[in-house]
Amino acid sequence: MSDLTTASNLSTQHAHTSPILTLVLDEHTDVAMSDRPIFGTTVTIRDDIEDLIGHVLQAGLIIGWLNYIDMAKFACLSDNKHYREAGVYFKAESNQLMLAKSIMLHGVDRNMSHSKHLFTFSARQSKVCAINANRTSHQNS
């Protein structure tokens, strides 16, 4: 898949792993899964998101579409039931729900339209090592 680009000359080492969080919606916001935005649905999550479980997803990846709402309808819930700002991990841009930072996707709730729990994830900070014939450069992503 083009959104999960990997190259043979890049190696990723995880510098830090965050606790597992659940992206949740408020109880009055409807959600569905599809391969494109659904007219009249407030939040549409891409229907192939389950294929991304177990992968590190890079910032900027589109994970869904929004119908005129902002990140205030979302929150992140920790295992011990504490809320965190969803805007730290996700962003709304041009009616698209995107990753604001790299995450590891752990699971998807197929019953999200009733539970309002979309998926579980943890934030990732990666140190990417780009290798070429002459030099090696390190960057934080």
C-alpha cells in the first residue's frame, strides 16, 4: 500500500513507545466505515483500516473523512480511563481525518457505530536512518 511506504535503504528503530490509547467519539456523532466519504455521515473511517493493524503509520496518513466537524468531537482514552487531547495525535484538514504524528495501530472496533470507540493505538517516535553509498544521516520523524 502506498500510504505505508518502506524502502530497502531505510531502517526504523523505535526510540519510545507510548501507552495504548483508544480514539473515541462523543456519543452524538455518527460514524461509518467506507472507502470514501459517506454523504450525511459525520465521520467516515477508511474501510481498509484493519489491514493496517500492527503497522507504524506515518504522520499525514489519511484515516478517514469528516463532515464539517473538528477534533473537539474526538478524545483519546487511556487504559486507566483518563482522557487526552485527540489533537495531539490526529488532525482535521480539508474534511480529512489525518495522523498528526506517527502511531502504531493495535486494533479496530468493528462495532464503532455503537461503541464510539474507533481503534486502539500508541504514539511512536521513530529514529529513521537513511543509508546511501557515501554517508548516513539520522532524523527524528
